[in-house]
Amino acid sequence: MKKNLIKSLAILFTLSLVLAGCSGNGSNKASGSSSGGAAAQEITYASTADAAGLSPIDTNDQPSTNVIAQVYETLFTLNPKTMEPEPLLAESYENPDPNTWVIKLKKGIKFHDGTDFNAEAVKYTFEQIKDPNRAAPRASLLAPIDSIDVQDEHTVVIKTKEPYGPMLAALAHSNASIVSPTADKKGDINKNPVGTGPFKFVEWVPGDHVTLTRNDDYWKKPAKLKKVTFKVVPEASTAISMLQTGEVQFIDAIQSDLLSRVKSLKNVNLKISEGTRVSYLGFNMDKAPFNELPFRQAVAYGVDQEAYVKQLNGLGEYNESIIGPKVFGYNEKAKEAGYPYNPEKAKQIVKEHGYSSTPITILVGNTGNYMKMAEIVQSQLSEIGLKVKIESMEWGSFLDAARTGNFEMTFLGWANSTGDGSELLYPNLHSNNIGSSNNVRYNNPEFDKLVDESRSTVDQEVRKQKLNEANLMVIKDAPMIVMDHGMVSVAYDKSISGLTVDPTGLWYLYNVSRK
């Protein structure tokens, strides 16, 4: 019996050596798959742009959010299927009256620096977001909040000036993630983030990579992955090559002209689904002639968005509505409420107002499909008589230029991470947010009133009505022209399982594993 056991173990040992040797062949390397061990606990994501920062309070861009969502957590989270808010760091909530939110917090949770997650941390975080001296780019999320009080260690009471319909959606936004007060006071969490999430920060080498490691003391079960690397790969085609060879295992926001190449990779799974993101051509409303309606109308008539969308190969949808089909407040009637493509009419307006003598610069960030948009629009606007040149800028610098109004025309996008129309129109177009998230610097009191009314009621039907009115108004005023409503795309090595992406394009690596 003993001899048979020894013999069986010897056979198993020999077999394992053979399999281990096979795992190093060219086929496995090309697939990026792993036979287990350390490599199976690691994943590398390729991003075409570096993070602008790692603080949820101080940033508002997708490359930053991708990292932040793994390190930090919010009181509530959106169910990826229903897009309804559900408790995360919160245990429960109640509304004793329409202006009061009593939120019970989960107990026993600690930040990565060992300090306690509690009501004081929530109060501190939200007050920092609201502090005008900090100038948080998404301060608008919490603008309706009048006071934040600590009832006890695990209960926070939030009072609003008036009823706030999108409250839970706002508290589920990554920019409302709870930070460690201790870490924020003594250091720069924009460079050294400290949250409660399943992954902890290790290092950031600007322009190259961000590294995270598993939080073994996570309040739920520890993540399956031990190490996560966000690798900066400016060229999307290079990122796809790295996905093919196994240097990276995950990419997203795939460019349309590279989609067929991704589809051809035999070691890769590809998922495409309808998303909440909207991309647009924006005008600086503080500068002439961009603050003149006839100029914006000429551009709107002269831009053929459908020609652009056709080049997206199914990764975008044409729709004139700023509020997209997957966002609360969308009304089908807004789909064709914009200015139809009419180059002859555009030429006429340009000629009548003498716009052809004005040189125009379109500022473009070096990520995503923005350069493709710029090249197509430059060509179309040249055909109607405008003199247009393109200026490209590194992503972080571009965001600063857009926020401060240092541009004439530009392309921007909004992921709509709350899935709520109020939290699309308010941050992007309400005059309260000029200098932060209202990059086009639009200022229309009548529009502001409608948006305010969409936020200051919990009657969802009233909210839909006000959002539709505001949406139609701003489409006609044209401070921005919708280029497309984006699809969510992700490509990942077949060794990966558990990866889900919600309509906002946000993904979490907590449940991800590799075989």
C-alpha cells in the first residue's frame, strides 16, 4: 500500500514537471495566460493616458477614476444591471423628511493607513468636496447639501437646502469616495491615495505606471488578485500588441479603427454594450465669435455627426440629445432636436457674418477618439469656409486648459457616472460650475432654473419633465454639439474571469481572477 502511494506521488510529480515545462512555450506566452502561481494573481491594464491625480476630491477624468475606483469606496454603489443605488460603505438610510438623510454606516472598516472609517471621515470628505478653497472639480455633486452632522460614530445626518432627487446617485459617484482624513491632512492624497477599497496604493511613476497591491485586511474577503498595474501606453495600437503578447491583459475604450484588429485576437474576449457616455464639441462661451449663436449654428449645420459615427464601427450612436438613452431623463423626442447637417446653410451663415476671416483653433486631448473627431470636424468646417487648425495637448495639461477656459473650441466627454440627467446638465452646463466642470462656460438663467427644479424634487416624473425642457433648450442654444453617445467596450485575455463593466464604463477588479 505504502509503495503504491509513493509510486503514485512520483508519477504526479513527474507529470507536474512536464506541465510546468509546457507552460513556458510560445503559445502560452502569446495568449498571456498563466499556469498559476504569482502571475495568476497579477493583472496589467493598459491606459492611453496617465492619471491626472489619485484623489477622488481633486480629479475628474477617466484615467484617474480607473485607479481611484479600486482604492476608494463610496457610501452607495450603482447596480451594474439596474443602475439603481445600493448601500456599499453605508449600511442603510432613511428620510425622516424630504430634506434629511440619516445614513447608517457599516462598522469595523478601516482605511489603508489603519485609521477608522466612521461618520467623522464622511463629514470630513464631504466638507472638503464642498469647500470652495479646495475647488473640487465635482463639487456640484454635493452642492445641494446644507449641513453634514455626526450623530454618532456610525451615523451621519445630511441636510439639504431643499429636496435633492439624485442624492443617492450622487453619493454613488466615484468623486464622492470617502478619503482618510488623517492621510489627507498630513500628505498629498493626489499622489498617495488612502481609501478603504480592496487594493492599496504602492507607487506612481508619472508617465509610466501606477501599481496597487491587494488589501489583505479588506472588510470583505480579500480580492483574488494580488497585484494590479496601470501601465501608460500612449499608442492604442501598441496596447493591442501588448494585449496580444500577454504583456497586458486588459484594455478598454477601444478605438473604432482598431476594433477589427481586437476582434481577430484569438486569446482575447471582447464585450461591447450600450453606455451612458456622451462626447461633444464644445465652444468657449466667454470668447467671440464662439459666444455668438449664429457662429455656433453655422458649426452645428456644418458638422455631420453621422459621418463620424459611421467610422466608429458600432462603438457609438448618433443622437442629437445631450441626455442619452441610458440616462435618467432621456426623452425620445430630443433625438432629432438639434441642427441637421446642412452645409449650404452653414456656408451662408459664415458668409453673412464674415466668420471666414477668423482663424480658429480646436484644442484636443491626446486620448480616446478625440483626435479622430478633430480631424473629421476640421475637414467639414473647412468645407463651409472656416479656417481651422488643431492643437494637441497631453491629457493632464489639456484638462487644466479646459477647466480654466484656455481654449476656443474643444472636444470633451462625460461618462455620466451617476446615470442621472441632472448630474449631467448641472455640472456641465449650469453657471454655478463655470471654472470647475462647466468647461464651455455656459450661462443661461432660464436653463439654470430648469436644472435646479430637476434636482430639487424627489418626484421622478416632475424631474423627467424639467430635464426634457432643459435638454431641448440647451440643444437649440448649442454651447455644445453632441458627436456621439458611446458604447462601452472592453477586451481582456481569456485567462481572466469576473470582469464586469457597467454602462458608465466603470469597472472594478475586486471579483476578477486569472487562471
